[in-house]
Amino acid sequence: MADNAKLIIEGTTYELPTLIGTEGEKAVDIRKLRGASGYVTLDSGYMNTGSCESAITFINGEEGILRYRGIPIEQLTEKSSFAEVSKLVLDGELPKSDVLDEFSRVLTENAMIPEELKNSLYNFPADAHPMSVLGSLIFGLAGFYPHVDATSSEDEIRTAATNLIAKTSTIAAFSYKRSIGEPFVYPSKDLGYSENFLNMMFSSPVNGYEIDSDMVEALEKLLILHVDHEQNCSASTMRLVGSSHANLYSAVAASIAALWGPLHGGANQSVMEMLATIHQSGKDPADFIEMAKDKSNSFRLAGFGHRVYKNYDPRARVIKGTCRKVLEKSAKDPLLQIAMQLEEQVLQDDYFIQRKLYPNVDFYSGILYKAMGIPTEMFTVLFAIGRMPGWISQWKEMISDPTNKIGRPRQIYNGNNKTDYTPVENR
Ligand code: SDX
């Protein structure tokens, strides 16, 4: 334990407990501050505020470290699978082989979605953004499966978690098939999670689909890299919505909404649109770098910068390596060349160096998704598929915390003081 912090307000000294996490992160515990002093703290964007203690994911932004339950993602992407990493974050430990086999079996068995929900896809325009479809149908699952909230049993929660992980990839693939007017391809019990997803996306009654093991390996790595990232915007949304004891499905739908933002998970789509714009312009990437530095211009380099990483995002490093391997097989992608040129120039530019802006997870992921044949508008959906186990794990940890309360931040009011009503004839 570290010494108490002392805060002097209006001549009174308040002693606030401090705590140190297992990796040396330090916090001042302000849970009793308002009661003792009448003061709240103000921290828009929560740049300096921890919302919880958590044992799921550790990030060291200065050193570019990311670990799930203590295991570095570099080891997990080399040795594990998305199903195994899902169990790791959900249960807190690597599963024994029989537990993993059972989880994988149940994931496939639960991959179907209710036919009524499948048919509802035709109520969306073919060009509806797939994040809109995904969020709607995930919310819709609440109409078909038992209500699960913070008071539910372990078994009910485990069933809903498996449901969500299993069905998210099917909803994603079905939304793609709907958008291109092709028949749905159902999940097969003979295929693993990533193989099933690629098959549901690209197989057709006419052409079938030959599963490419390199693409499956690349997809597994991408899903593993996206599984969790501590208290990011969408995970915090999951915790906040779940803290009201709302249905688990609705908390996930809210997290999907948060992820869609281009400052968050929507950045992978923005990166590809940016790279395509640079390619089509025929200009040097340096022109776009200058635009991003121009404060009078709202343009930002999508895929660069991060609230926590002030070093190279370790996920971007893994994805970049996988890009090279996958793209060696397929046609040279000019966008990868542009991305590597852009990265090289940015990493030498003082504006970015001073602000510690490095490529983040979204910078290279889109290039890999594109190499798999996944359309740009689906990139953030792939992010959601990967993040599903992480969102559920954050929610589970929140509901199992006996001290947890409904999330309800305070504010500092700076509006009108007491004002009398003015009748309309006098305005
Ligand atoms: C994800 O939180 C997570 O963990 C998220 C995530 C996860 O796994 O859940 O890691 C996934 O969301 C990755 C981030 C994806 N978003 C983008 O790539 C969008 C582009 N990046 C930015 O908009 C920005 O970097 C953020 C939103 C990611 C972080 O913003 P911050 O922490 O609020 O920092 P800021 O906006 O205050 O920027 C600090 C400075 C500013 O300049 P000054 O005012 O100091 O002069 O850096 C500049 C910014 O203008 N800056 C950029 C920039 N990002 C920040 N300038 C140009 N291009 C950029 N991309």
C-alpha cells in the first residue's frame, strides 16, 4: 500500500487512500471525497480517471504492452485460437482441452439465428451499413432468448455469452449476403469458428468456397488481437449500460453503437477510405500528412494516435507482419505500399513524434481484411466479432463486483441561476 494522498481544500486537509495495481499503476481513491469535502472531481473524457479495478487486460501505453489475463498477445496470436482466448478472458484462465472442445462445439451448435430474425434482414435496405444491421439484430436477440442481467445465474450468463459470440459472426455474414443479394450460407458443424465465418461470407451454391488456411490463420490472429482492450469507449459503454441491470443483449448493442464511431472502431474503415483517397489522388502521402498537421483542417490521419498507447500499438506490429505474409500470396496491394510509406514518413515527422502518435490497431487491419475479400463497410463489424468476448468479460467482472453501483457521474452546473418563467406574450 502507498501512503495516503493529502488534499488541502479551503484550509482543510483531506487524507485520501491510494492503491497500487499488480503492474504498478497508481490511483488516488476518491470514493469518499464528495462526502468529506463537498467537492467532486472533473475529468471530461476520463483522461485521468479510473472507472474500476480489473484483472482482464493489462496495457502499458508507454512500452506498447498488451496482455490478456497476463499473457502477452504476441504469444496468444502465435499459439492460441480465438475460441481459446475467448475462454481465457471470460473465465480468467486458459481452458483445459475438454473445456475448450466443449466450448468450440457449443459455439458451432449455437451459430444459427432464429429464422424470424434472419428474415428481418430483408426489412433493411441492401446498402444499410452492416453496423446498423448488427446492432439491431443483436438487440433483437433479446426478443428470442431469456433475459440475462446482473442478477442471472452463472449458467444463464454462460449460455448468453456463448450465444452472443456464436451468433455475431452469423449475423455479420448474413448481413453481407443480404447486401449482395446472395442466398444465406448456414454455419456447418464440421468447421471451426473462423472457417465457418469465411465460408458463410464467401461460399455460394454455385461456386462453393475453398477455405484458405492462411486466411483462416490471419483471421484468427485479427480476432484475437481485438478481443479486449480494458476500459476503451465501447467497453466502458458495456459497463455503464450493464450497471443499470439492463439486459446483456442491450448492453452489447450499446457497445456496438459506441464502437461504430470513427474515433474508435470505425477507424479501420476510415483508414481504408483514407488510403484509397491517397491512391486515387496520385499525390504523395506527405501532402496528407501536412493536412493532418494543419489545425485549420479537421482531417486527421485515421489509424494513428491512441489515448493510451504513446508507443507503437503492439497489435499493429503483429498485423503488419501478418499483412506481409498474406499479401506475398496475393496481388501486391498498392494500399499496403501507401500505408507503409505513410507510416515511414509519419514516424519521422516531429509533429507526430512530439505527440507520440503511432499506428494503432486500425491502421493495418483493414488491409488484411481487404486481402480476405471483406468489404470495407464490414471492417468494424469484424472488430465487433473479435471484441464480443471482451465486452462480455468486462460486464461479467462489473456485475461480480460486490461494491458495484449504477454508473452515474456527477457534473459541475454552469447554467442559469434561478430564473422565473416569462409568459410568451412578454418574450
Ligand atoms: C481504437 O481506447 C482504446 O483502447 C481503443 C481501441 C480499442 O482496442 O478499443 O484501441 C481501438 O479506437 C483505436 C483508435 C482508433 N482511432 C483512430 O485511429 C482515429 C484517429 N486518432 C485520433 O482521433 C486520436 O488519436 C484518438 C481519438 C485515437 C485519441 O485521441 P486523444 O487521446 O483524445 O488525443 P487528442 O485528440 O487530444 O490528440 C492529442 C494531439 C492533438 O494535437 P494538439 O491539440 O496537442 O496540437 O494529437 C493530435 C491532436 O490533434 N492527434 C492527431 C491524431 N490523433 C491525435 N493529429 C493527426 N492525426 C491523428 N490521427
